[in-house]
Amino acid sequence: MSGSQIDAEEEFVHKLYGEDYLYQIPKFQRPFSWTEENFVDLVDDLTDAYESNSLAHGDLLNSDQKLDKSRTKAYEPYFLGSIILNRGGSTGDRFDVIDGQQRLTSVAILLCVLRDRLDHEGWSTSLDRFVQEEEDFAKGQEGSVRLRIRDRDQAFFEENVLERKATLDPADPANGDTEPQQNILQAVSTFDERLEQWASRGNDLTSLAAFIPQRVVMVRIMTDSLSSAFRLFNVTNARGMPLNNADLLKSENLSQIPETHRDEYQRKWEDMEEEVGNEGLERFIGYMRHILVKNKSQKSIYDEFSEVFTKKPDYRGRDFVDELEQVFDVHRKRVYDAKLDADDEHKNVYYANLVSVMRDFYPSDEWVVALIEFDKTFDDEGLLYDFVCRLERRLTVDWLTGSSSSDRYSRVYSILKAIESADGPREVLRSDYLTGDLRAEKEDFEESLDLRNFYRKGNYQWPKYILMRLNLERYDNRNVKVQYGNNINVEHILPQKPSSGYWTQRFSDELEREKWTNRLGNLVLLDGRKNYKASNRPFPRKYREYFEKKSDFAITNELSEFDSWTPSLLKERHENLIDECLELWIDSAAETETNVV
């Protein structure tokens, strides 16, 4: 093979794990990420394939526990997919695994689990040679493992899998220090359990140990050009194999970084990946895409970045990873930790409470994109506070007056363009895209708050968010950072289906009752699961035995002022809450606009 020619060939496991191949997982690859479901599928598929063949052709082994060659040839091969290897000059004696590391690693673990459970020493030794080569003085060959995974997990892999008898007492997967280590332990545990069950049904593990090397086949694709290997990897995986944009862009960018810096950037990527997971990292790459493209998506994130790289070749590689790390760090500080370092501590506390509510209860994340870009561009703590307050006000009004997530993203794209073109942060704060037309939306906003089916609006997200925001305002002057539970629900004061005399007497007009049941004024926040049995208790008992016990919310605890619940009180509370909303999201806009100099 010469140049960047691609060579493909079917290889059985005994060849792929034989002396012709030593593998290493390149530093730019994702970590070992298969989970229990993948391991179950793998071992069950292999045992099923063996059973089908043995029923049709008889056992692979004769009475001496040696291969019956005629039967072996009759067995239908089991296809396990493809692997892509690079044998470029920089990889030394080992082939870089560009694609297929999940299969190669999982099969190696399965061979070790089988090895440690076989009574036949010869077969056990044969399986051990598939995963590690012994030192051979005559050949001048040093002992070596067949597959090297990531450096940070390699010693763990050898100690818990590759060493003889290492898998006999499977450790709890939770004992792994990293997600890949936990997945390795999960593979050992799953294979051990499934093989034990399979053997308990009268099946022979030694025969399975013969079947896997002899009749399990993969397509081995080889190239001596790293760029050619990546093109093949990206084309193959972008068309349906289970890799996401983060995987593809990881290989695309890290492969372009000079070897002198690749380890550094590999660590950056893996540190982020371990903190938020592969799917989480893809979300941050999506934020980068919004910031860079500033328009609705027309194709996959990978394809869009490919176009960016064509126009800006220098952006691929270190610049991409550096910006991803910056977006990641800003998100961690400003959104996840909800931290602000303004001179005014009241602003720091209010920012933390506001962003926590937005992060946990706002239905989409377009606001995160705008926040990140404003902070990256201007680095002004006090004005970031002003920006987030205006942004939340603008997007909440848009949301309740009918703007879809796509519409709100369109507004954010306009805000991003304003940030890009502005001479300074105050110019952005004065932008019409951020503050314009809010007062013109007052009537529509009020109508939305007054809807009789408010409880169900926005897939039940409207009432929770609005009540959480109003609740936040009750802590505004206390300088208390509020912590919320994980199971917050919206409950009705007047029950949805009143059955007790207390409620049917006070709300005797059924049509009027239905008109008010799901309105804002009849809704409260609770921390914990709803208690449907308690929902029909008379109001005094309902508050004392239900609301009070399940509420750390000031907006709910205000009900302690009432000793009953009547139509007039419901209407009064409803009107008061709407007035609060109009003041918070609409009327205060005029005041804040005049404060921007």
C-alpha cells in the first residue's frame, strides 16, 4: 500500500488479536464509553450465534478439547462491524485505532473474563495471548499488551482486566475513579453474570472461547495517512453510526494540533468531557455554533463547522478547543455556579437567585448563549448583571406572548449581532432587540397571565416559572441565596375536582368555579410530591397539614394570612399577582432603560 491508499479486509478475532497487530487508542479519541446495555447485547449476540451454529453443525471441540476443523469451517461467521486503523510513521509499532475502540476494548475484556473462568489451561493460555504478548528472547520480543487505551486508564485496565485472574472477583463499577474505569468494571461484571447464567443452562464456556476467535469477524480498514483515516472515519460515522458531533469535532480538531501541543489539548478536552459527559460537551459546542453562525441551523453542527473551517482554516485545532474551553468556563461560573463578582453584594445575590431559576425552570437555553457571549466580549461584572436582568425580562415576555423557541433564538441571534458590532456594553443594553417594544407587549402579556387555563400553558411550564420568579422577588432585599429542591410542583388551592362540602358550598357556581380553578391566582408552589388525598381538605386543614409542611416558598406561605378560601379572595390574589408580573416584567423596563448612560 502506498500514498493514502485504503486497504480493507475481513479478519477473524484470532488474527486481529494475534501477533500482527498491536493497538493504541490515540489521544484525541473519546474515552471508553460503552455501557451495560452494550455489553449485554454483545455477549448475548455471541452466545446466541454460537448456539445456533452448534445446533446446526455440532460442537466446535472434539473429545480432546481441540478444534474440529471441518465443523469450524461449517460455522457461519458472526460479523461484529468494522475498525479503522492508521499505521502512519508517527505511531511506532502500534496501529492507531481511528474507529472501533469500543468493540476492540469490549472483546478484549470478554476474552479476559472467559480466560479466567476456563478449567482448561491450554485454552486459558491461548486467550491470554490474544490480549498480551509474552516476552520472547529468541525473537528479541518484549512482553506487551495487545491494546493500549488512554494513558490515564491504562494501569487500571491492566490491573483489573488484563492480568491473569484479575476478573474473577468483579469489583463494583462504582469503584472506578473515572467514567471509563466504571465502564470497564461494568463490562467485567456484566460478562461475568451473563456467562455464568449461560453456563448454568448446560453450555460450555470452552466451546464459546473457541468460537469467538475462530468465527467472529470484523472488517479491518487500513490506511497509512492520518488525514485519510479521519476522512473515512468522519464520513462513516456522520452517516448513521452512533457518534455525535462532539466525537466528530474532537477528531477533526485534535488531529490538526501539532504533536508538541496535542497532549495538552487532549487533556483540556478530556477534562471537560469527564466533568459534563460527551453529550454535555456537545451542548457547549452547540453554544459555540450559535455564537459563531448567529442564524438558524440549516444542517448538522458538524457540517456547519466544516464550512467554518473551510473559510477559516486556522480556526480548526487549537483555536477551536481554546474557545470551547472559554465557553465551558464561562458557563460553569455564570450559569452552573450562578456566580457574579460585582461590587454590590445585593447584585451578586440577586444574580445567583435569578440565574438559578432561569437555569432550572426556563424551558430553553437561548438565554445562555447570549449571556456567555456578553461576558466573553465585555468582562464587566456590574453590566453583566444589568444585561441578564434585561435579557430575562425580554425573553419571558416573548415566551408568554406566543414566541416559539425558534423565535426566541432569532431574537438572541440579533442580540449576538448587536454584541459583535457594539462599541461597548452599554450600547448593547440600549439595543431595541433587548429592551424595545416591551411596553407595547403589556396588553398581550396581561392577557396571557389572565388565561383561564394558565395552569396548563407551556406544557405546564408557565405557572412554575412565573411563580418561581415571583417567589424570588420576595427574597430580593434579604440577601439570601435561595436553594431549591429537585421536585417542585404547582398545586391548586381550590381543588381541580372538589368533592367536600367545604369547597362546593363556597364555590357553588360550577361554571364560575371551572373558570377560576386553573388561573394564576389559584396556584401555589410545593416542594415534593402532590398529595391528592389532602387536596380536598378544607382550606385551614389543607394549608396547615399540606401546604405548610411541603412549602419553603414565601409566595405559598403568604396563605397563612387567610383562614378561609373564597371566590373573592381568589380573585384578589389573582389580580395582585398579575399586577406584580406587570411591574416586574413590563413597567420596570422603562425605569431601567433610563438608568443606562
